[in-house]
Amino acid sequence: MLLEKLSNEAGVSGDEGAIRKIIIPAIKPHVDRVTVDTMGNVYAYKGNAPDMPTVMIAAHMDEVGVIITKINDSGMLKFELVGSFDRRILPGKRVRVGKDKIPGVIGLKAIHFVMLSKMSQSPSLESMAIDVGLKPKGISLGDFAVFDVEFGHLNSDPNDWQKGVVKGKAIDDRAGCAILIELLKHDYAVNIVGVFTVQEELGLRGAVVASQRIEPDIGIALDCTSTDDVPFGQKKGDGYPCLGDGPVLVRMDKSFIADRKLFGRACHDHFDSKSLPS
């Protein structure tokens, strides 16, 4: 399964090479040409009709992780975040460090040694370290670490509501990459440029470069969004996306506002005609 392969491989922002090695062979047979720019963005060109619009479809290859900033005498690894995510999830997480994928665990000061007044506070990064068991060999400052989570299915019962639900790391946005690979296997009336971008988790860096390079007539981003049905659940109609409801069209976020006509056309053609939830 392509998504499984993409999810299990490491590709922290700025170090997406292993993901490129999976994607390029998968798309080459289905497109006219493939190029890679100096940042590491992968461009897949399909179609060459000068009188037709160019549509850029993008999905980012990178994932969040941590970077090693200090190796203590004891062998503990201090780190900083790469990308933005909830640091409350870090204590106890298993990670794989560096090119050799050395296993480790993120630990913090034992609760027995924490002042009572600070027990209700979220732990700081300064209070955490990665323990690899011994003084590390083959680990250097600047190495990346990713979460050690293997791709898998949550439920194999075809009659259960979780049919098709999977778990894994970097689903954001390896799911988008897998979808884009599938889209590139088909032919279209317009010119398509599929772009697998880098450093999205650091602020859309690769996508900005790609959009300025391609200057498309239409741009579509394939990415993940949040759901609010876990752990408490939301009632249908509350306005929150729920897992299993299908695709979500985003009208605006902190970085953009979708074109009104294009967004309206997409809603009319797909949501209304196919009775999908809106």
C-alpha cells in the first residue's frame, strides 16, 4: 500500500529526500516529465495545450519532528521542534533518531521531583530529553528525529464504522501525496502540474516557490484538516468536519481566501449534485 510506505518513511521539513525517492518512481510512468528544484520540490508535468489553463495541484512531503541541538555527557539528547505541533503529546513518545533510525524515548523530570505549584503546568521543552539507552553512537547535532509509529489499520471489521480507518505518522500530508500520485495516473483536458512540496510545516516555503515558478491559472492544495469528533464527538450539523464524512473544501484559513467563483463552482458540481455533506 503506497500510503503505508509513505507514512512509515521519515521526511522532516528540510530532509524530504527519502520521500522523493518513493514518489518519483511512482509518478514517472504517468507524466510527461519530472523535475526537482533546488529546494527539493518535485514537479510532475502532464499536458501541453497552450490554449488551456494550467492547474497546479500540490501536496507537501514533509512532516513535523524534532532536531537534535545538544548531546549531554550522560547521552541524553536535547532537541527543538521542527514545525508547529502540540508539545503536550511529547512525554513518553517513541522516536527514531538520525539516518540509522536509532530508537529512543522522550522523557522528562519524574513527577516526584516536580514542585507542587508546577504540576498543573504543561512541561517545557527544556525539561525534556530523548533517551536512547546508552551514550549515542552515530548521532550528531542537527540530526532529525521522527515519531516511531508504524502504519496500521484500527479496525478490520467490515461492518464497523471504522472501516477503512488507518493510523500512522505523517498522514499530514502523505495522504495528500498518495492522492496526488493517483490523480496523475489519469488524463485531463487541462494542463496539470502536480507539485510535491517541501517545508510546508515551516510556513509553506516550498509551495510559495512552486507557485511563483509555475504561475498557474488555478491552484489546488491537497492537505489534511482537523476533526472534532474525537474524543467527545460532535452532532451532525454543528459545522465541524467528522471522520468518514468525506472531503472538506476550505474557503479560507490564516494564509489565504479561496476564489469565490472557483469555490462556488466546486461546491455546486460536487457537494450539491452528489449529495455530499457541506
